[in-house]
Amino acid sequence: MKSLSGYILLIIVLLLSASCGEEWKNAAEAGTKPLIFPDYRDVVIPSGIAPLNFRLEDEPRLTVAVMEGSSETLTLKGKKGIIISPRKWKKLIDDNRGGSLKVSLYAAYNEGWKKYEPFSITISSDPIDPWIVYRLIAPGYETWSKMGIYQRELSSFRQETIVDNRLLPGACMNCHSFQANSPDNMMFHIRGNLGGTMLVMDGEAVKLNTKTDETISNCVYPYWHPSEDYIAFSVNNIQQVFHSVKDKRIEVFDSKSDIVVFDIRNNRLVSTSRLMREDSFETFPCFSPDGRKLFFCSASAGKQPDDYDRIKYSLCSIDFDPATGRFGSLIDTLVSADRTGKSVSFPRISPDGTTLVFTLSDYGNFSIWHREADLYRIDMKTGIYQPIDVINSPETESYHSWSSNSRWMIFSSRRIDGLYTHPFIAHMDESGTFSKPFMLPQKHPGFYDSCLRSFNIPEFISSKLGTDGLDMLKIIGSPAKDINFVLSD
């Protein structure tokens, strides 16, 4: 009899527990969409992306998320946000590729449960490159003593170090770049006592001295030619000053700048007098996908720092012959600073050649510190350019790059707090229309609250970088190889 009573009591307890666990189903309608962080409402994502873990901004006692696919439903509960099982997430988005998920949120507050209006997550059938590379660095007005270049697998939260400066005290690493999203062909700069340009070709590394007697500086701001035979660079005299007003912190500008192209096979820099003029600044080169045109930014020269807010860059192009390494005789202007009254920086063209995206700000060429900096797109068939409203925010957008299939763009934005740049990914369909961007997912919804470093220059790569960072450190410690300069005129 005692065992029977105990059994009945256990049944009652289980029934009561089940009943309490289902209270959220009777939640009152809130009549609004939920405010969540990161904001994954109504975004378009690839199937190869890590779980979109998030939290409600007003931090309820408990959150329930119901994700409904075409044939299955995933119900999740969390006290400090929604953490999704990677295995269940992968199955859910794989099964709904080309479709969408309906997401309903229920939240428990002191006054009771609320049910928010559902939102959708669309899973694109367009694949995405499986890895990205970025630099993590403290904001420039704090310190740059701790930094590194890292690679991150998009389908998980796995981050690996490519190279950092723990073993290179005082060294600065910047301007990493890849040839056509290939992890086998990479370059980046090292500043400091062991300075030089690291070039990785087919996994083999060499350190270059890119300063010649004919150029004003080492090479910066790189862009690879699609043939693997060339890398375009600017050479710049860069200066940095600090503002005394609260709305702006740093101003970075050039007092001189030219454009050169590194001929890798012949170990030489080539240029033309049209890209090395005393009366103009040229910077931020970018090759067309067929390699026969070089885009760049150009401004009339001025006295720095006196004219820092009056110098405005146009988007221009010049022909380039990969067979000879020679440039065309004419420079075309695609976006005129005189007409816009603003300044272009960071042109990046999609690999399919249909769309060129650039940053537009009020003046200057280092838009990452300009709150007003927005992303614009040019339709390369019509030449029409316009702001990408669905992407832009009241804070800085910049440092954008393309996936190898031209369907995804990753960029850095300060929209979260105005201080740190964070990585966002946006889908572009075949018509050139972008979707609302989503923040790079992290394992915990509070990751970005405690991350005190900026994500700079995010780039897609087609697979994991195979070059060992320790081997690169040995090359960094070796003497740099000199290169030659040739004026093609």
C-alpha cells in the first residue's frame, strides 16, 4: 500500500511539473515583435552557419523559442538567452534550405508570460565560403599592443590563430589579403623592428621589403589580381591626429599617396605617371574580376592637416594589361566627388563583376572612423550607384569583402556601441538586392558585451588556412627580400 501511494504521488508531481512547464503556451499576446540581441529577426542566412544564439533585450526570467520548419519543430528554453544545440540546428537548417523558419518567442516576466509576434529566418540555397579571416585589435585610441590575425569556421564557433604578436612584442600586423578567397595565397604587413610584407604563395612564405628608392613608403592597402601574378598596392605617407570633440576620436589621412602593382613573378613594382602624380592622392586599388581594369580612389592633393576635411576622393578606373604589366592612357571617373560632395573609399567588386560596393563618407579616405560612413553599390551594367539602405546604420559601415560566389558580403560595423567594429554578413540575390545583415553568431549571446577588441578587415576564404603560424614567425624574423621598381610609361 505504501509503494502504491508513493507511485500515485510521483504521478501527481510529474503531472504538475508538466503543467507548469507548459505555462508559456497560454501566454498573453504582447502585440509587438521581440527585441533580441543579436538581431536575427527576418534575416537571410546560409545553411553553413553556426547556431544563431540570442537573448531578449529586456532579460526575462525565462525565454521559450519555438522554431518551426517545414516538417519539424524545435522548442528551446533558456534563462539567459536561447542556446541552440549545434547538431539540432544543423539538421533544422539543412532540412529547410531554400525555405524559412518561423520563430515564436515566449517570455516569463514577474507579471506573467508574454507571447511576441513571430519572425522568420530564411535559409538561402546559396552556399557560403566556410571560413573567414579577420584581425582582432583594440581601438586605436586605446592601444595596439595586443593583436592578431585569426580564422573562424562559419559553421561552428571554432576560432584559430594564424599569427599574433605575443611573440613579436610591439609589432603591428595589418592589411591581410587573399587571392580570390584562396587560403593558399595570402599576404599581410608587419610593422616594427621586424617589419616587412609577408607573402604566402601556395603555402610557402617569404618576407619582402616593399620600400624602394622611387616610392614614398612600403606598400599598403593590397588587392590581388585574379591571375595570382600581381598585387596592387597604394604607397602612402599616413598621419594620425586626435580630435578634441566627443563625436570624433581619430582622424587618419594621407599627405602623399600613389598606386603601384607588385609583379610577383618578376619581383618588381610597376606603375605609371598617371598613378603617381604630385597634384593628386591615389589610394585603395581594386582589380576587376577579369584583371583588365584597376579601380582606385583619387583626390586633388591638399595641405595636410589643414585641409583634412576638404579632401574628397572620387572613384576612378584605368585599364591594365596583365600580359605586359602596362597601364592604359586614360583614367575614367565612375563616382565624382565634385558631384556627390562626399568621399569614396574601399571599392570592392563582386567576383561575378555585376556589383561594386564602396564606402561613402563626408571627407577623407579612412572612413572607419567616420560615423556617417555608409555602403553604396554600383550596378556595373548601368553605372547607377545608390546607398544600400537595408545595410546602413547611424554608425560606421566599412571593410567589406565578397564571398567567392558573389552571393554574400561581410563587413565591419560600429552599430552596436559606436566603439568597436563587429562583423556582419548580408546576402545579395541575383538581381543585386541585399537582405538585412546578421551579426556573426557566437557561442554565447553575451559574447559581444565582453569582447573588448574590434573585428577588422573580415574576408571569406574557401577553406582553412594551412600555413602554420609558427613557421611564419621564423620567416618574419629573417631578413626581408628587396624588390625593384619600374615605371611603365
